Amino acid sequence: MSTINMIHIENLTYEYPDGYPALRGVTLNVEKGMRMALAGKNGAGKSTLLLHIAGLLDGEGVIEVAGLRRSPKTIAAIRNRIGFLFSQVEYQFIMPDVLNDVMLGVSKKQPPADDASAAAMEWLRRFDIEKYARRNPLDLSSGEMKRAALAGIMSGEPDILLMDEPLNNLDRENSQVLVNLLRDQDTTMLFSTHRDFLVTELATHCAVMEEGRITMVLTGNEFKKSRALRDLVF
Amino acid sequence: MFAAFSLVSGYIIGDVRVHDSIILALKIILIFNIFLGGMQWIGTGGYMYLLNRIPSVRVRLFFLLLGNNMLRIMRNNREIVRQIRSRITLTGKNRLIIARYYFQNMLFKELYSMQHSHGALVLRLGESVSCHEYERNVRPLDFILFASVAGYCAAGAMMLCL
């Protein structure tokens, strides 16, 4: 059976302006429907890799997203197909209230204004934050803020969801809520994490990063079974 | 902070203009307060109503980001003040150190947020930015607030003319 690569990266290298080599020849394939975790220590290059896929950094190598090879001509089309949940979500809100922020995603599909607000409310209901529709997202708690940001992203129905430390600042209960919500989405996902819990509960695959390289890619089951490997990574 | 930068750059080029820097700081505070006071007065509903009436998407976005940044600066301000107060005792000479750390922190936070905000903008924005309009309820208290903001601005304007 043939598989569709939603993300294809080949020999990607990148150095930060201070000369620190963040990525040293990363090669990775993420197939449609996969939920792949990027696990590894601080400074392994996980966030840098995600920023490259979203077109926010520009290293050397091949990056293909949803069949589009990254170039100045295709970058806008690629970004339209990607949703990105930043590790510090408070910086990704654009509108002064939650409803209007979620509407930003909906309006990418250009529906009439009334339909857009109804669709945005539906997304808020799905993420159980409809009661905060008129609140400023910066006034919400960490868990609610994370859900509001995710609703804003998912309302644009991206083909690929990139998440940088999605459980950052969340307690166990809120982490479980977020994982349940993510599990209900059929989007292809690639996310960086330091939490064993997220890999075992959400990931179908896990790529391990060390010093700017992908050192191994395992299925979720392989990862769950290998206690030694989990101890090594987390 | 901008006034401090203006003083520092004045010092570097050997032309310190304290008076101009103070005027600059006052103008910034004035604009900041007019904008925030206005937002408080008309509420999110009124703000959205006004934004939707701006024909240019770029100008609409400019005002959205301006409002967002002001709220973020206020939030950062609270956070930085708490962080500094938790580490430094507020006595005598320490007050000068506080000012130094405050500017550093604020600047780095702003640079960090700019990087993320830019990412969010290029990834999240579509062709247009249209806002959902709520009903506008302007209550007597809103008028009082607006009147006090206007009075404050008038006083500020008078000071600038002195």
C-alpha cells in the first residue's frame, strides 16, 4: 500500500547566527495521519526543526510539506496548510477576544461573517471554552489559554499540526484534557515534548533527536515497551 | 523606555536633550492612555465595530496589533515588577538597580514576543481580517472613565505646551 508523505525532510542543516549548529543533517518522513513526537534533551534541535517546517527559519536542505517543496514561491501555500502551536501560546493571539481569535482561522476559508462567528463558536464548544468567548485570551489560565490557542489553529483546518511543547505549563489534569482533544483530531501531527506521558498517550510514532540529528524513529508501541529507551530520552 | 533610549543615543552622539526626551516620554504615555482609555470606554464591542469600519486591512491590523501590544506591555510590566521585587529589597540605591533591570527585562521580553508574534502573523492570518461585532453597551461609568481620560489628556497636552 502506498503512503503519502505529509512532511519530507532531507539532510537539513542550520546554524544559529552565533555559530551554534542546531541541525546537523536531519532526515525525516512524516506520513499522513501520523502523530509523531520529537523527543530529546534541551538543545537537541526539536524547536528549530519545527520552525523550519513552518517556514520561520531557513536552513540548508530539502523540506517538502504536503507535496510542496519549500521555496520562496511555495512558502505561503505551505504556511496555509500548517497550524503551529507555540510553546509560549500567549504570543500567538492576535485578536482581543477568544471568539474573534478563533474566527481568524475560520475566515481563512472565507465564509460569510455570520457563518464565520457561528463556526468559531462551534470550535469553542468543541474545546469546551465557549464561556470564555468574549474574554481576552491573555486573561485565561494556562490550560484554557492553550485550548483557546489550539481552537484558533484547528478552526483553520490545517493539514499538519506542529506543536512545540504542547503540555508546557500544564498540570496532569489539563494535560489529559488537551491530549483527549488532540486525539479526536485526524490531522497529521508533529510535536516536540519532554513528557513521557504525551508520547505514550498521543503519539503513533516517536523520533528521537540528539545534538541536531534524528537518531531513531520508533512506533508508539515500540517506545511504550522499551523502558530503557524511555529512561534514556526522558 | 523610549525616552531612556533617546537619552542614551543622545549621550552617544554627544547631544543630550533631556527636555526632548521628557516630552517624548509624556507623548508616549499620553497616546498609551488615550488608546487604553478609549478601549475601556467603548468596550470590545465598540472596538470591533470601529475596526470593521476601517477599509484597509493593513491599517485594521495595525490597530489590532497596537492594542494587543499595549495589553502585553501592561502584563509584562506587572510580571517584571513582581520578579524584581521578589529579588531586590526596595531601599535606597537599589531603586536605581531596579530601573536598570526593568529596562533590560522589558526590552528582551519585547524582542522575544516580536519573534513569536511575527510567526503567528505569517502562519495564522488569511487574506482579510474581519471582526465579530458584539452589541455595544455604553454605561454611565464608561462616560465617567472617558471623561477622566480626556481630562488627563488635556492636562498632559497643557504640560507639553509649557
